[in-house]
Amino acid sequence: MMQQTQPAKEPNYARIAESPKFKTLMARKKSFLLPMSLFFFAYYFTLPLLTSYSTALNQPALGPVSWAWLFAFSQFIMTWALCILYSRKARYYDALVEEIKREL
């Protein structure tokens, strides 16, 4: 005879959302992601704004390489740095999620 398995119990999302640990997790994520996102956008849009409305980055920095090229290259470095930083923080957030799941 074939055995019937019980369906997995659906989590109570309202209870999860109201839990203090979930609220702490969301507050910590927000306090990290908001400043990092604002920094990223400010840094990203500085290059087109400075090159469009100013000649400050047209000066040579290293021989024939201007500051605009160095700034553009630094955006790659900044993006990689933010990705690495977020990956490290995500491990911490994942641990908090697992702790919340264990409690429920």
C-alpha cells in the first residue's frame, strides 16, 4: 500500500514579520544597504557630471592619462569592493535568517 506524506506546514509569514529578530534583521540590512546604495549612485554619477559640466578631470594625472580615465577605472574597483563587502555582510544576514527559521 502506498504511503501518503503530509504536506509541509506553511510558515506563518505574519508571525515571522512581527518577530523581533526579523525586524532586527531588516533594520540591519536597511542600515547597510541604504548608505551603500547612495554612495554607489553618487560615485557612479559623479564622473558623467564632472566630465559634462567641468574640465576638472581633463588634467593629465599619469603622463597622457587624464584624471577622467583614472576616475572611470576607479569605478570598477569601487564596484568590486562593494560586491565583496556585501558578500561578507550577506553571510551574516544568512546566519540571522537561519536563526529565525530555527526558532519558528
